Amino acid sequence: MENLINELVKSDQLVSLIQKKNFVGWIYSIDYENALVVTNDDWKYSVKGIPHNSFLVATSFDPDRYTETTENEREVVLLRVVGTCKLPQDDDMIRTKIDNYQNQTSAYIEDPKKDFDDITKNRIQFGGLNCRVLGTFYIKNQELNLGSDIESFYVSMRMNVFMPKKEALEKIVNYVDPIRKNKSREEFKSLGINCDIEPFKIGTVRYTSTDRLHRANEQDKVPFYIQPSDFLARRTAVLGMTRTGKSNMIKQMVSVVKNMADKCNLKIGQLIYDINGEYANANKQDNGSISDIYKEDCIRYRMVKTEGFKQILNNFYEQLQEGYEIICDTIRENSNSSANDIKMFMGTSFEEPDKQDISLHNRWQVRVALYKVLLYAARFEHDIDYKVYFTANQSIRNIVNPEIDPSLGLTLEEAKEWFLKARENLYEKDEKGKKTSQLKLVSSSGKPWFDDDCIAMLNMLACKNADDHYINGYKILVHAKPYHSKERSTDVTKEIYDYLQDGKIVVLDLSVGNAILREKLSKKISNYIFNRSMQYFTEGATPPNIVIYIEEAHNLIGKGMELTDTWPRIAKEGAKYKISLVYATQEVSSIHPNILANTENWFVSHLNSEKEIGELARFYDFADFSESLLRSQDVGFTRVKTLSSPFVVPIQIDKFDPEKIIESRWNKCHIKMNMQINLHIQILLITLMLKTFWKIVLLWKSQAKMILMKSQISL
């Protein structure tokens, strides 16, 4: 009976963290922050070494006699090796070794008698390790809990130290607090996810760049899993130098989110700001791009017309307000004109009024037509047969051109001539042909037919002010031409949001085109997404789940941004509106402090600057990895801190494998088809069985009737 109890106790979650065969030493000094461990070369050898930054566990109980342990001792302290420490007798041991070396006559000892004696050998094998206290495992409410510190310590207590391997290490690095687990389920429900989502494998535990002993065999590698809930409505940083695996990590995330959406039949839109074009296009490093893997669910955009891509630019003739705002921005940036007409133009509104207000709507039509003529004059591209329509009463037409009715439609060239002629006839003229202050073009009510905004645009069209002095006029619009495309009929920002709302993966290939334009368009799209999702939220509706990925984030979300700018607002408030932000960069210090402060998930590979590492060391326990991050340049060797993980874990990120993902998706689709086919077959078989059964019943009834008739005849 006692043996049975001990066996049951061994399977306890706390006891399973202690593997007696992996004993490596004792704690000889401990406080609330650090523990000093005495170890021995022989014990190190038996566990294949103790790498820098590796995990150790310490406890005072014997796992084979757990039932005899006092309540105070039923805990396991989690440690991380951060360096070495001197033992009190180290100086004596060093003298002994140096004396021995000085007495040697060759590099190798051929006579064992000239080497250390067994007692001395044993003494000089001992050394000290400096460890960070990461927390304490204990059992509460029949569940394994991890506190982020130690509640107390006893100087006289004998604490044995072990190196966790395989199952024990897997349990440690993938530990999630029970409260956090329950909260994740609640958050999933709020996001519309009602199915069970298993954690997904992202890589394997790796302590050092020298990858020789502790990961020598495939079975020695310990998988590291991430909770899917950590990414939705959260902020994630992917940091590291070029070619250290940032893009690989983001591709993994895109794939995981897509698989999660497919499994739960949930629409999760993903927007990728593809600075280098590696998500929209296949490259030599990968056997396929994101757009290749998810062809049916991926929409690609570019700033230039390219087969297979939608254009990211708007048509200024159709998206009036969007185009006008861009024009005003470029005027502010490229011109210091103080002309009154330009100022008046920049205060114009092109929002359509209520159609029932006929007079106001007619004035709006004239203003819009005149604005489009300005675009035409500035040589913004348009369709050949493009026309503008507006209403002008007979008295106005008689003055300008009685043969033309603008309500029937005018080409842009015809409209230009009409408006220039209207400007010539705007005022009455005296006997000498000079303009007077009396308006000639007036409505039937006696009011000016052109409002002040239209008069300003008429002057810009003619490149003359009210006194007929030269001004740049429509020429000031030309700086906005790169932002315009005649190919589009709908607003690109709305179109992108609609795709995201439908659960599509949208890739903005920003590798082609003007850098300044790229920044403006990126900000414009993100601003629309944020405001539209916020509108859903404030109106009491549920915003769609959206994940935004930004490569080379320092180009888009700089340190000097105001807190009211789009990106800091997305980082700070986006979670409330179900917007996730994943940003990748080489420079930690270049990212806005507000965004860093609100980041829950961190994936950090090699950084080559002490300044950047110093910036990173301000967050969580990344300071423990400062030396490793500076020296290790291995691709995919990453230090990971997620929302669910209570501490940083060093891992090797799995290689993104498009062929494997495509094969997996095909198999799932094949299984689903087979299930549907099997269901149809089952329905068919049941139908046939019912028909057969019914035939038997009818046959039985017929035979029974005949037997009854025969019996009546015989009677």
C-alpha cells in the first residue's frame, strides 16, 4: 500500500519537476533575488553540461518520500543560470592547479602518479554558479501554481539542485497560470471563439549558440508552445538584426492565426505591411510566399499597376474627399503660397449634402465639377470618356454658352472651357471693358451663382487672382499626382477594411514606389482601420478581429510620434477594438516608448548594439540575456516572452515551411471532403434501408391479406 501511495505521489505535478538522476549540486546561499549553487564537474558531465541561461530547480524534499515532507518544504524554486561565482576555497584550488602545471614537463601527462591525487581531484572539481530566482512552484487547489518570487527562505535548509530535462523542462517552459488559462477562455469567447484551441509549437528550447550537447539528438529537444490567445487583441514585438529570423517568425504567426480562424470558423483579418515584398512574392529562401500558400484568401496590393495585384492608390475623380485631403497635405508640404484663393481652396468641403435640399445639392455639383476640372488641368489621369454633370439655369447658360446644357454631361475639356468662359462673364463690365464689382452670374433668387469656394477654384483654373495677377493656381496640385490612379472606382481604405472584415489576408507590397508616399498611404490605411473599428465599438457593435503586421517598423512608427498619432493609439487602445499589432524592427530605441510599454509579447534575436540591448533590458528579465543577445548571431535563436509565459525562454524558432503547410491544408481539406462524402453515403444507405424496409412491410401486409382471404373462403 505504501509503495502504491509513493507511486501516485511521484506523478504529482510538483514532484514530476524533480528528476533525481539530474542532480547537479546544492544551494549554499540564497536571498529573494539570487541563489548561489555549488556544483561539481562530474555532476555537470552526467547532465551534458549546464549551459549559460539554462533552467535549474531547487527543493528540500525527497521526491521518493514526498508524503513525509512538511508543508513548508513542499515547493520547488525555479532558477536561471546567469553566471559563475567564487567559492571561498577557489583561491587555494587555483594555487594547487598552478603548482601542478609548473611541475609538468609536457602538455600531456603520461605518468598518472604526476597528476593530482584522487582527493585533490575531487576538491578542484567543485565550482559555483550564480542563479537568478525566477519564482516558486507549489500546489494550490490541486493545481500547479508559479509565484514570480519566493515567499521566504531558510538559511539552514538543505536545498538540492537539479537540471530539468525533457518532460520536466517542457512543463516548466510551457507553464501557464491557471488564472491566466481561465481568463484566456473568457477572452476567446469575447472574441467570438467558442471552440478549444490547443497551444501551437513555435520552436524548441535552446540555451546557447554552441548547439552540441544539450540538443544533440532530436529526442533531447524540448518543444515550446504559445497560447493562441496571446496574439489576438495584443501587441507583439519581433526584434533583431537583418537575417536573424524576424520574417520567419512573422510568417509563422500569420499561418497560426489563419489555422486558428479556419478551425473555429471565425473571420480574422490579417494586414501585412510588406516593406521588402517577401510576403507578397516568393523568394529563394522559401519555397513559397504567404500569398502562394493562401491563394484563395490572400489579396495583394501595390502602388504601381502589376498583374495579380490591386492598386493601393485612390482615384481622385471618384474618392473626392480622400483625394482632396492628400492634395491639401502635399500643398502644405511643398508650397508656402499665401494666395487667398489657395487658402480658400484648402478650406473647401466636398461632402455631399442632402439631395432633398435641391439648391444646396446643385451648388455642390458645380463645386465638384469645378474641382475635377482642376484635376484635369493639372493632368491627373482619367478615362477618355469621363464626363461631369451639373445644373445651370437658362439665364446662366445664355450668358456662358446657350448651346451647351451641362446637366447632359460635359467632357473635362468642354467643362474647362465652360468654366473659363463663365469666369470671364462673372462680373459686369464698364464701357471700357473693365470689370465692375457687380456680379453678372446670379441665380433666379438674385444670389451669386458661384459661391466663394467656386470663385477661388475658378481663379486657380485661370492661374489668375481676382485682380487678374498671375498665381500658380492648379499647378500647385501636381505634387499629389503620384497618389492618384485612374484604375480605381472605390475607396481603397474601405475596400481593404471590408476584406479584413471578411477574414482575408491583405498584403500591402510597399517594396515598389516612393518612400514618402508609402509612409503616407500606410498611415492613412491604419487610421481608417482604427477609426472604423472604434466606430463599431462606440455604436455598441462588435468590431472584427484584425491583426496588423509591420516589417521595418521604425520606418512607420517612429519614436518622435505624438501620442495622438495613429500608431501609438493603435498600440495603446487597439486591443479594446480587437486590433492586434505585430511590429518587427532592428532598433528597439527607434520605436515609440508608448508602443514598447504596451507590448505583451516579445521575440528577440541578435542585436549588435549595447545601446539597443540596454533599451531592451528595461523590459521583463531580458537583462539576463544581454551578453547572449550581443554575441549570438544564429538565425532563429530567439528569446521569447509572451503574455502567458511568466519569464523569458530562449528557443530556436522552427523554420517556416510553405510546402509542409500546403500539404497540411490539403490533407485537412481532403479529410473534410471524405467526411462529407461518407456522410452522403451514410444518408444514401439509410435511405435505401428505409425503402427496403418499407417494401418488406408492404409485402408482409399483402401476404397477410391473402392469407386472411383464403381463410375466409375455406370457412
